[in-house]
Amino acid sequence: MSTYAIGDIQGCYAELQDLLEKITFDPKHDELWFVGDLVNRGPQSLETLRFIKSLGSRAKVTLGNHDIHLLAVYYGTRKTKPQDTLNEVLNAHDAKELMNWLRLQPLLHHDPKLNFTMVHAGIAPQWDLVKAKQLSDEYVAAMQTSDIGQFLDELFSDSIGSNSWDDNLTGINRIRTITNYFTRMRFCDARGKLDLKTKGPMNAAPEGFTPWFKAPNRKMANDNIVFGHWAMLKGETDTPHVYAIDTGCAWGEKLTAMRLKDLTRFNVKAHNM
């Protein structure tokens, strides 16, 4: 049995199937970890969701910002953007079933036997594993509200303002801040405050900020973390125990899988988009 972590698919279903063929994936024995951003930008988001859902317990998923954006569009609180490729999902006969499944997925997955933690974007420097797991659980519980449309409307109402963690945060601002750290983080300052605007490679950090995994006194510096979200890293972090696997398939680059037991990487080239 092998466990493979797979980078941001973003609807690149054909490339996912190429990658699974390359690693000779056996659904009876192997397990796949998906770091989030399952959908959007690529041409086959619907097929991607259906396939991953069909894997049942053989798949572990953490949600990314594009996945949560899809939920907000489906429940009527956000509009699609010109570059979105979500209409096939939104109009599918099983859309409700898929969205109910997506709502159940966490922001963090940890396997103590493998000694690995998976998230989409990162983990706040001031959180240890116990705290991070607790906050992911808070998010999942909040997403099960009966008024999901109203909840998602509030979640997206002030995303830039929720850029600094405080244990005393409550209500929707607490959940929004949790979500921002897990699904949108790239750069933060020494106290963990986020810069949610800057993209680009590691050396693009604004003054006073650093990539989250290089923050001083990071509590999980000795924990193995695999994450996606940051395609401009091209799979490199130059930091022990931190493994970036978003290699930009949706942007014409590669889709990557990493076998967790020995850190071996496998990739396939993106098809013409």
C-alpha cells in the first residue's frame, strides 16, 4: 500500500488520470491525498469531483479557495468570474449531492502513522497541530449550518479584513480567519499577520513579510506538512519538512504526486488548455 499526495488539479481530470496511470494507482490498496483546489480553470471539474468522491475512503481531501468559491456560487452568494469553468458542475444532475459531499471536507488532514499533515495553503506559524486540527473541526461544524447560503455570504463579506489570528475571535470572523489561513495564505509577518494580496515567488514578499513556512518560531517547524495553492513555488520551499506540490497544471505546467513514505515525486505534463 502506498499513499500519494496530489497537487492542485483544478479540473485537469485528464492529467489526473495520466498521473494515476504513471503511479500505477491501485484503488484497492493505495490511498490518495488531494491538497484542494479540485476544481476551476481546467476543463473537467465535474469529472474530477465525481471521480474523487467515488473513491470513498481511499481519498482524503482538504478544501482549497476554489472549492469554497464553488460552494458559494452554487448556494447563490457569489457570482462566477469570467475565468471560471464551473458551469458544468453547477448544471449537473448530481450537483446537490456533490456539494453536500464537498461541504463535509475539512481544511486539514493528519495521519499519525505516516507522520504527515495536509492542508491547502498552509498552517499559521502560531498554531501547533492540536490547535490546527481543532480549528479545522470548527470550520467543518460551521459549514453544516442549515442556512448555508447566509453563512457563505457572511464568510465572503470581508475576506481581506480577516488577516490576523487572535484566540479571542468569535463568530463568523473567527471562521473567516481560519479559512483564510488554511486556504489563501502565502506570506505573513513574524506575528503571523497575513498579506492576502501579494502573489509571485518566495522573493516577492513585501517588506516585513516572509513565506509562511519561513516565519520565525513557527510551532510546527518539525512537523511534515504537504500543501498546494502556491504554483509559483514550482514545488520548491527550501525548508525542511515542508513540501509544496502545486506545480501549475491549470497554467500549462505539470501535475505532481508525491509518495509520502519516501518523498518520491511523479509528474505529468499539462495537456493543451
